[in-house]
Amino acid sequence: PATFLAAEAALVIVFAGSVAFHATAGGSWFAELLDEIPMGLLAFTYLLTVKDVHAWTRPPHWRSVLWAGGGGAFAGYGVYVYRRDHAIFSLIFTAQCLLAGLLAFDAGKALAVPRGTWFAFLGLILTGKVIWEYERHLYRTDACPATATDPRFWCHALWHVFSAAAHHAAMVYHGDLWVAWDSKRRK
């Protein structure tokens, strides 16, 4: 479905924005926006990939879910841009991912889709987040390693690897949901 292509395209946009942000060594607000606003778009496409596979992602509930994960979220991103407060971005992005992820998890039961790749997604993203938070700790305590021979130097790169692998696991699971729902719908 086109929504899955949109999710992959959004990931490419996130990649380009992340490259721009890291090229400025985090010193450009505009580059930060190029990194983070596409992440909100990516989280929104996650919601689109579970459309119809869960009772809440079909009428009459779909509009409310779409508003929460789309319109409301992007209004919140407007507040983030205005306030320049990264905590606002983190909260909204996490809520968007949780909404799509929990809907997908719940849909798996009704559609009899094994949840192994969902748990792989969860394990990968949580591992990446732990690495991310450790890297942030190093930054806040002015303890970032200065040399690539120190394994801690690679924390941020590992965050990207784990988050990309989590994206892949989520898309596999969402694809399995969609195939199961489409098969059920055609019967």
C-alpha cells in the first residue's frame, strides 16, 4: 500500500535531515528542525500504516485517531518550534509512536498475527533509547570521548542503527497486519 511507501520515504527524509543536523554539529536550529519535524511525519505515517487493521482506525473512530496522531501532534510541533523546547518534541513524537504501536499490538490479537516482530521492534527501540540516554548523559557531564577508539564514541551511531532496525521490524509487523486484514476483508 502507498502508506508503506510513504513511511519509507519519510525515513529517507529523516535521514537527510539528520545528516544536515549532524553536519552542523548540532549548532543550527534550522538543521535541528530538518531532523525532527520529519520524524513527526514518520510517526504519522506509522499511524497511516495501521489504518483499517484496528477497530479504532476505521470509521467512526478514525477521524479522532487521525486528529490525535496527526493534526493535534502537528499543532504541538508548532508549539515546539515556537518555544524551541526539545522536551515538547520528545513528548509528542513518543506519543505518536505509542499510539501507532499500541494500536498495532492490539490489532495483532484480533487478526491472529504473531507479535514476534512487534516485540523485536520494542526491544530494538528501547535498546536504542538506552544508548541515546547514555550518550546524552555523557554530553551533559562533559564526558564525551574525544577519540573513535573509545566505544562510547559510537553511541549516537548505534542509536541510529537501532532506530532504523526498529523501523524495519515495525514495518514488517504492520505489513503482516495489513495482509491479514486484507485477507479477512476479501473473504
